[in-house]
Amino acid sequence: MRFSGSRLRQIFLAYLFLLPTLIILSVFLFYPMLRAFLLSLWDYSPLSPDNKFVGLDNFIRLSKDADFWRSLGNSFLYLIVVPIIIILSLALALLVEPKIPFVNFFRAAYYMPVVTMMVVVALVWKMIFDTDHGILNSLLSRMSLISENVPWLTSPKLALFTVMTVTIWKGLGYYMVIFIAGLRSIPHELLEAAMIDGCKSRQTLLHVKIPMLWPSITLVAIISSISALQVFEEIYMMTQGRLGTSTLVFYIYDLGVRGEQEMGYACAMGVALFCIIFIFTFFNVRLMGKAHKI
Amino acid sequence: MKIFLKYLFLIALVIVFVGPFYWLVSIALRASGDIYSLRIIPENPTLMNFAETWQKFELWRPFVNSVMVAAAVLFLNILLSSLAAYPLARLKFPGRDLIFFLLLSTMMIPFQLYMIPLFLTCLKLGLMNSLAGIVLPTSVGVFGIYLIKQYYLTIPMDLEEAARIDGAGEFSIWWRIMFPLTKPAIATLSIFTFVGNWSNFLWPLIIIDREDKYTLPIAIAKLSGAFIDKTQYLAAGSVIAIAPVIIIYLFMQRYFISGISAGAVKG
């Protein structure tokens, strides 16, 4: 290929525009990503004098690590939030999509937790869920719904589920907005035709709106399951991973950064997390696509 | 009647979503000794807790840090994404599709996979315990480049072509024509970058372990671990930490909500 002078100049300029970004991304994104895969094959800790290549040993160790399996189990258990989020945020969207008076106010109110930092959200709910002094137990016992205080965050049976409600509460507004956009994109003629044919609102919902919303439902399923698999801040703030509530990302942080700084091993876990998210997203897209065709 | 019930339900939901914020503020306003009462409006409300958290617990320090980090991240993101998106949208050069594909494919990779090698890189570059260590890794993002590139594509070519015929160089075309025209996309990018960065927790937690370099989320998290029986201070600190974002949100609400719809490309 031969480039004329002005063509060469244009190529040079194009790369000049990209240069600062490419440098920053190479140093802070591409290189660390590659190195994560390499480090997963090393016994590596900045605290240790002899770091060596160990092949797949880290992954073999993973397969025998009970804490890893418990954390992985919790991360999968956490996926319960996905269907709950889909149903509740769709319901919210159906409530506030029609242009009724004050609808903007309601939308804004439901969206407020989305913009608030998780650290503070987790802290408020930790106060509310407090076993002895929390407002939730006080209210429930005043209404005589419970006879003794419920250990929302202090019982291994309940803690993880209590944390899930916080994740759901914070996220609903975000997914609601995706569904509102989806509802807006349904052609009017379709809804009018359904009405002329005498569809009741429930029939319209089931046979027109939900099938037309399938792309939005898929999107919400993908985003919410990726973030459920990555849950960290809620756990850090509300239980510190105690009471059997450690999740995969919390375990990576705990082992790789905070405690022993077993970075090679933590990277192996990161690779496992990546594979899980990748496979999960892939199947989400495939399954949702198939269900849509039926 | 049906409408009345619907509004009653919508208002009940407002209590569910906004109630916890109200509860936080009401705790922050309480005088000591009054923490656990169920009173909805605190008796003898006081602003002392805010003053004490701000000065005695030096919350002003992480507040200033957070503001500086947010300003730097915002500036760099706007500048670098607009620059990088321009050739990707408008110029023909070898490697363009490869670079774009490479950028998009990194969006699939979770931060938690590479945070440890990133930490090692920053350690080597001497960025540990510095605000630059928080800023640089978040100074440009693939989402931002993508957002601006999509917006460039909606701008008609005629303007640039006319400028090119008049002999304008690529850089002045970008600076005088394209950049000013992307204001709506930049508004969206700014809001998302600011809110995301203001709340960013995991990365600062890793790269900062000196108290004078904490950002607000880290300071609040460490406070909550440190003292247990002074809930009002913690609540006051939390209110201070979320106030800037909430205030911006209340004024620019529609940008937030239309921004998501723009970002969430259908299908």
C-alpha cells in the first residue's frame, strides 16, 4: 500500500488524537488485564521473597478450597436478586410510565437510591436492620408482628438475604428507567390495535407489552446478574464477610489485598470470576433470545 | 377511587425509597441520648453533629480530596474521550477497527480481575497513597469514548467538509466544530462520571491507606468501623458525603434519567 503525503498526515493525526488515551489505557487497563492471567499461574506475593511459576497449581488449590466454594455458592445464591429485580422494576415502570400528574416526582423519588453511594446506603440500612436498636424491629414489635427481635444481620441464616434486599432497593430505580425507555419504544398502533380488539389491560400486558419488552428484559437480566456476581460493598459494609456471607469478590479482596496478599492465588480467582461472568452472559443472551422466538 | 388508590400506593413507595434518607437526616439532627427513640421529628434538633464531624473528625479533609479527585477525573474524561472518539468516528486510518474492537472487548472484563495487577503497577509508579493513584486509572473510560463516538456519528459531515475546504486542520475542526456540538453527550458523560467517581469505593480502598488521603466513601467506611456508639456523627458524615450528588441530582434530574436511556442501547 502506498500513502500519499496528505494521507500519511491524516494517519499520523488520527494516532495523535488517540495517543494520550492509548498510553493511559495500556498502562492502567491492557497491561494489568494481561498480567492478571499471567499472575494466576504464579505463586506471587509482594511479601514473599521467592515468587515462582507454578503452572495450574493455583487452580488445583481453588478446587480444594472450601472457603472458595462457599464464596462461589454465595455469589450464585445472590443471583436470586435478578428475577426479583426484573419483576419489581418492571412493575414500577408500568406504574410511572403513563403521563399522569406528578409522575416526574415519583420517578425521581424512586431513582434517588441509585445516585447515592453504596457505602452510605449500606450504613443506613445497617442502622435500620440493627437487631436491638434498629427502627425495623422496633416498628415490627410495636405492631406486634414479632415477639422478639429478628437478627437481620447477625444470624447466618438471614444475613445474606438481608444484604440482598439492600442491593435490590438501591438498584430498582435504575432498571425502572430502562423499562420506561422500553415501554416508550412500543409502537402506539400496536397498543391501540390491542385496545380496539378488546384486550383487557392484563391481556395487553401479557401478550403485547412483555413480548415487545423482551430486549429490555434481556438487558436488565444481563446487567443485574453481572453486578450480582460482583457484589462487594454491601458485604464489606454490612457483614464484613462474616457469618458465612463472603462472596467471590469479597474473598478475592480479603485474600489478595487485605490479608496474606496472596496475589497469584487471588488472580486465579479473578480468572474464575471472569469465566463465570462470561459464560453467564453468553447463556443469558442465548436463552433469552430463544425464549423470545417461542 | 381507582386513581386515589394508585396515588396512595405511589406515595407509599415514596416512603419506601426516600424514607431511609429521611431517617438518616433525622438521626444526624439528634442531640446525644436521643438516638434510639422512634420519634419521626427529633426533639431539639441540633446542627452540632455536622460541625463536630466536619471539624473534630476532620471530614473536611476527605471532602476536599473527593472534590479534587472528581474535578480531575471529570476534566480528563471529557478531554480524552472527546479526543479519542474523534478519529474513531471521522478519520480513516489503518488499525481503526482493531482499536475500536479492542476497546469494546475490555468492557467485558470485570475490574476485580485486574485490580491486583493494577495495584502492583501503581505501586511501581509510586502512585500508592496519592490522589493521582485514584485519578489516573479512571481518567478515561471505554464507555465514555463509545458514548461520544456515537454522538459524533449523528453530526452531519457538511460542516467539517466546508471547514476542510476552507483549509482548516483536523485539530481545529475538532476543537471549533465537533467538540462544541457534542455538549449533550458531554453533559451525560459528566454526570455519569461524576456520580460514579464520587461513590467509587473498591479502588481507593486498595490504593489508599493513609488517613489524610481518604476520599469520602473510604472515610465514612472507616468511621463506621471505628466508633459504634456515636451514631449521630456517622449519620451526619453520611449526609455530608451524599449531599453534593443529591443536590446535583435534584437540579438536573432529567439528565440522569435520559442519560440511562441513551446509554442503554436497545437490543
